[in-house]
Amino acid sequence: GENVEQHPSTLSVQEGDSAVIKCTYSDSASNYFPWYKQELGKGPQLIIDIRSNVGEKKDQRIAVTLNKTAKHFSLHITETQPEDSAVYFCAAKPPGYSTLTFGKGTMLLVSP
Amino acid sequence: DVKVTQSSRYLVKRTGEKVFLECVQDMDHENMFWYRQDPGLGLRLIYFSYDVKMKEKGDIPEGYSVSREKKERFSLILESASTNQTSMYLCASSSDPQTVYEQYFGPGTRLTVT
């Protein structure tokens, strides 16, 4: 089955800096790569996703890049704010599957 | 807005008890999922269901069972709770897997087994 590795496990940045979280996946057939944000006391919520026919996608301060050859994808957050502090999960989905395989998560701390 | 609700935010049970965790979604979604979340281990899939009365094992089904008698409700059952089942349990739902992949999560139930 699919296996997703996520790094780093924790990331501390100063407000205004950029943050990058990286994931690798094992199944070259995977074609959907979402990112979820989990705030304290809440369930994860989808913040951005990318499909395998696209190399990059942006939504305001967040962007995701995908390198299919290397089987890795990354989340980029620019101009970080304290409210970006949360746990972020990447995931991958092979075609024909209903389920997602999640990475172990990254705790992002943004200091004012 | 899609809403996924879980019956309890916090639950404390004793070893050997039978435990029911309930999840309800209000968006007529076909798929429902139960995950367990532990520090350093991320989200691990316990069971999922793609239709009423249908269920599939996830990555860690041992010690758990599920029930889906109605489309909107998906229950996780711990037949005989053990201390190693102390964890955060998250329920999620999603629509047609052929076109829409987003999973909507409930707020979670933190279960402590003593």
C-alpha cells in the first residue's frame, strides 16, 4: 500500500517568515495530494490540494508543489502569522481508492 | 456547511468495558471513516464504510468493530476496552470518491481507558 513520510515533525518560525513542510510518497500511481490543518481542539480541515496533472497550486499565502518524478510534494506558507500555528498533515490517494494515507504530521509554531 | 458530529468530546472508561463512539454527518455522504490519532503516529485508519451495512478494514482494525445501519451514522465499537486504546478518535465523511475526495472531520473524542 501507499506510504507517506512527512518532515519535519516540528517547525518553529518567527512571524513573517516562510515555512516549508515536505512529504514523500511511495506509490507512483497516487494522483491526489491534500494538505489538512488541525487547530487545537478541532478535527483536521482541508486547506489545499493538488492533483497529479498539476505541478503547483496557490491560494493566497499557501502553495503546494508536486514533483511526480521524485515522488514528493511540499506545502509552502509565506508571511506566517500566529494563527498559522497548528498541526499540518499531508496525504496521498492512489486512483480507485476511497481512502487517504496520511503523513505523521508537522507541528508548526509561529512566534510573534 | 458540512457538519460531522461525535457523541462525546471526552470519555473515560474502565478496562474490559464495551465502548461505543458515535458519529453523525448531515451531508448525505457515502463514505465514512474512523481514525485514531496518537502523538508521533499521525492519523491511522481503523475502519471505513462506503455504504450502509458495508465496512472495510483499515490499517489498524484489531480490537475494534463498526456498525453502519443508517447512511448518516457510523459507530465505532471497542468490544473490550484496553489501556492501549487510550487515544483521540476522529470520524470523517466524504462524498462520491470518483470526483470529490475531501474528507470532513468531526472534532474528535478523547478516550481514556483506565
